[in-house]
Amino acid sequence: MAPHPPSPALAGTRWPGELRPYQRSVLKQVDELWGEGRRRTWIVLPPGAGKTLVGLEAARRLGRRTVVFAPNTAIQGQWAAHWHAFERPDGCEAGTGRALQDDVSVLTYQSLAVFDPDAETDEEGREKGRAASSLKERLHANGAALVDALHAAGPLTVLLDECHHLLQAWGRLLDEVLAELDDAYVIGLTGTPAASLTASESELVDRLFGPPVTGASIPALVRDGYLAPFAELAYVTRCTPVERDYLSEQGARFTEMCTDLLEPGFAETDFLAWVRARFHDRQTEGGARLPWSRLAGQEPDLADAVLRLHHGGLCDLPDGARLLERHRHPPRAEDWTALIGDYARHCLTGSDTDRDRAARERLRSALPAVGYHLTKRGVRRGASPVDRVVARSASKSYAAVEIVAAEGAATGERLRALVLCDHERATARAPARLRGVLDDDAGSAWLQLELLAGDERTAALHPMLVTGRTVAAAPETAEAFIAFAGEHRPGLALRAEPAGRLCRVEGPWSSRVWVGLVTRFFEEGRCRALVGTRALLGEGWDARGVNTVVDATTATTPTSVVQSRGRALRLDPTWPEKTAHTWTVVCVAEGHPRGAADWERFVRKHEGYLGVDADGEVMSGVAHVDPSFSPFEPPAEEALDALNARMLARAERRGETRERWNIGRPYRDDLLPTLRVRPNAEPAADASPFPAAGAGHTLSPPRALPAERGTADAERRALSFPAVGLGAVGGLFLVLAVVGIPGWPVAAAVGAGLVLAAVAAQRSAARRRLRAAVGRLREAARPVDSARYACAVADALKALGRSGAGAQNVRISVDADGVYRYTLTGAGPEAAEEFTEALDELLAPLVGSPRYIVPRYVVEVPADGEAAEAAAKALLRGDPAENRAVYHAVPSVFARNKEDAGAFQGAWNTWVSAGAPVYAASGRGREVLDVHHGTDPADVTTAQRMAWA
């Protein structure tokens, strides 16, 4: 095949519209890369941000024949349509032929190799492994011919749409094909953030494309008005009674085994004795105790499991360990199985005693109840019927009906709801042990359509199902759609084939045709609820009217999350005030060791994904769904009804969500760590005033701080000048009168008057001093709010030179439910992370083995007025009462040496209390720790999150 010449016609095209500022910025960065001699790059832009336009414009500027690879035929058609919207010379077309004869050829990845973008999870909701077979095995019969056509096409620009799929499944194939196209410019396009890639994916991306060109974030595009504001919502269900009975039976076996495991005599070496030897007393080869930091770095999962075991009261805290938020929860099934696997492998395996063999068999028989199997090399994860029950619970399908019904009632004719499922119908029957517990079609799109069509509240929405194989609806809706299709595609002979209570729409058509027709039917409001799979209605599928997405899938990859949520973020020209809702349906089974499996998937969906919370903060993680949500354990079942009612009520208030996004307000597009601090007790009536959430403020240090005795500024003060001066002058007049100056009676009277005035002034000054002393005592006695700790940490970091920002840069917000949030701004992500970590350590209970501890003195002022004045007089005399001390661990960033601890002391003495850090290994330090170890001086609960601004 003769090589094709370059395409000068491509350079003669022009986009007729105006590029958005962030699109121009991305294209400028790409041009700079070409100018540096680079030939490959990849562009990261959120769904709805115009990746297709940016890719075509980048190719147009290069002026070469262009080949686009897209994930499916629906997206293939969109690329061609977008190219035809350019102003271009006659004949400069976008075709779909494999011979690559057109100036722009748009192909699917399947034309090169079979690709299944819907195969991320199995029917238990577990993520599938990556393909590892060879290039030859992955190429179908025509794949080699297409590779030859790419070689013969001459100088090329290759656009790879949604290129994250290639990283997950076909990276090696792509690597080999592109390596042979040494004259091609290659541009990858994706909505998946680079930070979410695994280490192996990052390595492949760097080899294939180099560093990414990253455009604006989703929050930035919402703030600028280029994407619709949105809220993330969740509906959390309980398993059905039948499902619950099955889970209880399975969970009891595992729970009994864990109970037996903790009993003395379970094996020759008891489990808890092994935990101590393995994690508390473990030694290096030289005989020294292995530092906890090294052990945790080498085996992080096991270390986390031990710390949760400690939180559950089952073992001591290892020296040097510190409990973070993720550890302050009971041990999970994964913790038990990780420790059990290590215990069996290093303690039981190889033993020939009857007791150890019996112990191993006891573990082996109980682990399958939670989806694990004991092998000679430890514990491995297997298929879990429990996970399948929770992932496919019937309660989730019914919850989706409740959501769609509520959204329909709130939105009316504007509703355009999309319900995403993992699969159309199950590919195989449920295992025998689950028959009678789960239907074969549990969790399927078909079952979801049946429920929506069978509920009178949602039947009026005319729900439809569309997948890569099927179009279906209730009979009335099916007939309406067939008539609609006939109007828009004359000659298309469709028919409605009964399928139970539903009908399949059959005819001589393909998914490329029916997806477009169903989408148009949906956009026009003939159908207001569309059910499908994320593979077809996920990435690239474009329906601007979508304003509600119900995510009933088990997929948790960053790609699937960004793409499914991106369906609702596009602006709707017919509804300028559009606000989108994305719901996640979650099932929990309290009391079962694996009952939080679906919650853990929900958490993974939101890791790194930014959304606005109920207080207008843009956060990552589940906290933006509801501030009460923890990434480490689900809500209690008794709280679910109130939670779901709260979520459904939020669905009625789209306008409030739009206001929370502060559209048009300036931003930095920074993602910084933040610490959420929840007081465990109600704030005292005399607590320090707290700045209003979101208000600009400059905190000032307290005027009086507690000290070991009295207050830190309790110096005795001199008599005031007026009293001293009047007394001296009056005394002089009296002396003159005594020695007999002329007019001495007048002098005596004046002198006496001045003396009396001096006495009165001194008494008045003394009263003022006494009142001031009482005020200083009361101010020093106020409870220390967490803002003062935050300011101390920020100033200490600045004093050490680890941050360019101090207390004035601490951003403070207060949630509606009384949770404080602290973020260090103006110093960059690294300083913000150090600030968050240090503040978390400072507020934590005094546990483990801190290097330095610091006292915080507590002043107690009598409530009785006379007693308070007596304490103030003692303060003025220089003999104040001794104050009680509580102790905090000095954060590790300030505990490296005495000088660093001194820098922390300066900030501590300014914001919190007098007192100097104490070296914990000293004699005094050991005495203090013996008394105060395990205390909770701040009495707060903390959680680290990521916040956008």
C-alpha cells in the first residue's frame, strides 16, 4: 500500500466558535511540548469540558492526517459529528473506514483488538484482574491489517480517546503499536486524574505519553459556569430479612472462630501472645527492638490491623505507634484475616503438634464464611457469597425506585434520570447456596426497569432500558417509542415483542442507531428515566438534559466514578439553572464481619472525588455527601431512616445546592489537607468566641494565659502616678505647715486634701487592679478552643522555617453541626499537610511513646465573687494558687531535637499556655507519663480530609 501524503486540507479548517479559556490554556501547553521536540502527550479534562474539541483542534494545528480511536460506536459517531461542525474545505471529511482514506478517520479500539470496558467487576462486586496475555493473542483477524494501514498512512496524528482504558487493559499492545509509528504525534485524552493512577499505570503513562497536560478541575469549571453545579447524595439500605438471615448464619461462624482464637490454649502459642512477640517486641538482626515506624512501613496492612486491635481493647499500643482516624474503629474482617494469615503462616504452619494442627483446621473451616481461604502461604481472597448478597441486595433496586420517585416529584417535567447498573441480566444462575436468598437477576438493569415500570409513581416517567443488546420498556412506552423512531428514521421497521410485563423493541437496527434514537426520545422528555449499563451510557454518552444519576454499580475505579458522574454535569441549554444530583445506593449489614463491603466500595468511589458539602465547602471523600459519614465505618442501622429522609429532603432543594457552589466567586484551584475537629462535649458558655464560618478574620493571642501558678502575665504593678504624685505634694504642704510658713492653715488644709485625694485614688486604682486581676484569671480559665491549637501549630511551623505562613493563614470554618475545619493556606500542599498532621497529633490522646510532652495548665476560678477576689489578691501579691496541668504530645515535626521543641514552645506560650516541653525519656518525663498516659487532654474527635479552594 503506497503511503498517503500529508493533509494540507486539515490546516485549512477552523472551529467556528470561541474556545474557552481553560481550553486555550491546554492547547498552548500542548504547542509548547511540540516546540520542545516532544511527540506524545496526554490531556486530562473532566467530562463535559470539551475533550473532543480540544483533541480535534490540537490535531488541526498539526495539519496531519488524523486517526482517532474511541471506546465504542456511539462515541465514534460523536467524534465524526464534532469534526463536521468545523468549518473545512470541501472533501475534508471524517470517515470510519479501516483503510484510513479520509483526512480524519474515527475507529473504535475494537477494530484493533477486542476490548470490554464493562469488565471491571464480577458479579460479587470484586474488581477483576488485568489482562496479561500477549499482543498476538489480543489481535483479532483484522488487527494486523489495521496496523499495516497505520504504517502506510504517512505522517499521522493519533488521538486516543478515553485512553485510561488502554492503561487498564491494552497498555502493552498500545506500547508496541505506537513504538513502530516513530513519525506519529500521539495525543491521549482522558477525564481520569493523573493522581488516581496506580504505580504501574503511572509508569506506563510516563513511557507512553510523558507528563500530563492537566486542565481545570471539576470544581473550577463549576465555579466558572462551564459545568452544572451538583450534589452527591446517598441512599443507604439494610439487607432484606431473607438476606439478613443468611448473613447472620454465615457471620456467626466467623465470629465464633474469632472468639475461640482469643482464648488461652487455642494453640501452642496463643494468638495474642504471638501479636505481642510479632509487633511489640520484634527485633532487628542486631538485637535491637525494631522501630514501629519501620515495621509499619514494611507491613502497613498488618500494622493498621494491630492498631485497630488495640482500639478494640485486645492488645497494648506498640511503642512509637499513634492512632489515626482510620485506627479508631473495631477490627474489620480484613484485619482479622490479615493477622490470621500471618499467624498461620509464621506460627502454625509446619508445627506437628495436635493442638496447632487443630487450630489451623479451625481457621481454615471458618474463613470461607467471609470470602477467604487459608493456604500454605497465608490467606487469599476468594469468591464471597456474602459480598454478592450485599452488592446485589434487592433493597438497592427498591431504593433506586424511591430516589427516582422523589426526584420526579421535586423536578416534575424537567426530570431526566439515568439509573446505571453493572449488567443487563446475570450471565449465570446464582450459586446453589444463594438460591432463595437472591434472585438470578438481582441487581440487573432488567429488574430495575421492571420495578420502575411497576410502581405507579415512576411508571408515569415512561422508563426505558437501553444496553448494547436490548431496548425495552412497558408496552405503552414501547409503542410510543416505535412511532417516534418511525418519524425520525422512516423505513425502520420496529416491533414490540412481549417479555413478561415488559416489551423488547426489535428490528433491523444496531446499537449505533438505537442509542441515538433512545437518547433523543429521552432528551425530549418522552421518557424521563433511562436504565442502562455504565459501559454504554457512561463515558462519552452525551445527553445534556441528564440531571439525576442513580449509581447502582459496584465499580469503584476513578475512571468509572468520574465518567458516570460526568453524565449529569453538562450544561442544559433549555434549563440555565440546571443543578445535578448523583446518588449512590449502598447496602450495609450491621453485625456481619463483611457487612460493610458495599460501604467500602462507596468510600472508594469518593476517594479523591470533589463535591460540595452541606456547608458550602468543596471536599473530597464521603464527607461531602454527609458530614457524619466516616470512610472507615458505615452509619449505624438505627440512623439510616433519618439519614435517607435527610437526603431525600436535600433532593427537593436544588437551589440551595447551586448557592453553595458560589458560582463566579474567585478560587485558587488548590486541593489542600484539612482537619475536621468535633468537640466531644458541648462548648462551655464562657468558651472563647469563634469566628464565623467563611468570614475573613485575624485571630489574636489571648491577653492572659494559664501558667504553673496563676497566669502568665501576673506581674505586680506599680502604684499609679496620680496617687503617688498627689500623696507626695500633699505631704510637702503638711511639712511646710508644721515648720511654720506664712499662711500655714491654708497649707495644712491643702496638704490634707491632697493626701485624702491620694488615698482615694490609690483605693480606686487598687479596685481597678483587683477587677483586672479577676478578669485575667477568668480569661486564662476559659476552655482552649481548637483554633488556638491550630494557630500555635501554624506559628511554630513558620518559626522552624517549614512554612511561609503562620496563624494569620489558618482558614477556619464551622459546620452547621459544630464541626470545626482547619486548613493552612498560602504555603503550599506540603506545609498544609504538615500542619494537618501536627494539629492531629497535638489534639490526640496521650498514648504511645512521644519524644516530648508539653503541659497545658488549667486555671480554676471560684464562682463565688469574694472567693474569686481572694484568688486575684493572691495573684497580685505574687503568691497565686498552683494550677492543674494536663499534657499533650508535642507533634513529631517539632520533637526531633531540643531546638525544634523550643520553637514549638514559643508558639505554645503565645496561644495556649505557659510551660516548657519535657523530654519524655527523662526522669521527670517518665513520672509525668506514668500519671497522664492514656488521657485525652483536648477531648475532641479528629478526621483528616482534603478541601478545595
